[in-house]
Amino acid sequence: MKQVQDQKAEAAADDRRERIKKAALKVFAKRGLQATKMSMIAEEAGVSQGLSYRYFSSKEELFSILVQEALDEAETSLADVSRLPGSPKERLRAFTLTMLDESHKSYFMLLRYAQIEEDVPEQTKQILASHSPDRTIGQLVPLFQQGQQAGEFSEGQPDKLLFFYLSVITGLMLQDVPGIHSDWQNDVDRLMKLILK
């Protein structure tokens, strides 16, 4: 009986911890680290501020944890591109849809704040330093090379075409116009026309 109660209590604690992390991701993605307070995260999570401190010692700790998760998620998504089925064009389209998904957008915005804000925690700086953007993004270059060899992608240097593609993706992610619902499906199709022959 006690073991069952302990398991239920542990599951409830894990659920609260995840809820706080999801709320923090949403708030950080919208406001950045400096403009966020633990009280805002607690309110978004629907828990008391005191309870949030039971799971995380500070907003800086939460920020660093989420930055690590965002980088891990990005590396996994990039590594998965080579395993996606279909032609290079179909794989790039599937990857683009994943990138523009709302959860990835939040991670992207979090990483953007981690890179541009001045007073990020030292732990966050170390996490960012341990992940080479060139190595990570470089995983997409072979897809662009394959797309060109298959005659599906525009000609030119694959790394420059990739840079152009990522610039447009970044622009789409930074769009957040209140009252205007973006139709990502059509945006992806427009983006693909810029990259493809």
C-alpha cells in the first residue's frame, strides 16, 4: 500500500515539475530571461510560487535546463532528417513543418534569447559553448547536396542555399502578429518554391 502511495506521489511530483517547465518555456519564449519572474511562471503553470521553488531553485536554473533540452531537441531533429523517408524535397518539407511547429518555435525563441541577452547564467553560457552551431547545422548540408544532385533544389553552393533557407525559417518563427493566424502549410509551400527548381 505504501509503495503504491509513494509511486502516486512521485508521479504527481513529476507531473507538476513538467507543468512548471512547460509554463516556463512559454513565458521565456515570449519575454526572455530578464523580463520573466518566477511568479509569472507559477501563474502560467497554475501553481503557487512557493511550490515552483520546491522544484526549481531559480528562474536561472529553469532557463538553463530548458536551453539544454532545446539544444538536445534541435540536434535530434537535425539527425532525424537523414532518416526521413522520401526524396530530398519531401524530407526538407517534413523537416520544415517540424521546425515551424509551435513547440519548436518556443524552443527556438528560448535559444534566441539565450544567445542575445547579456546576463544569462554561466551554466547557460557553458551549455551553449558545448554545442557547435556549425556542426549541428552542417548536418543539413548533405540534404541540400542530395537535392541538387537529384535536380530538385536550386543550383549554387549548398551551404549558402542552406543559410538562405534558415534565414527564411527564422523570419517565419519570429512572426507573431496578434490577430493574424498564419497558415504554416501555405508558408512552407511558399518557402519550398524559393529553394526548389
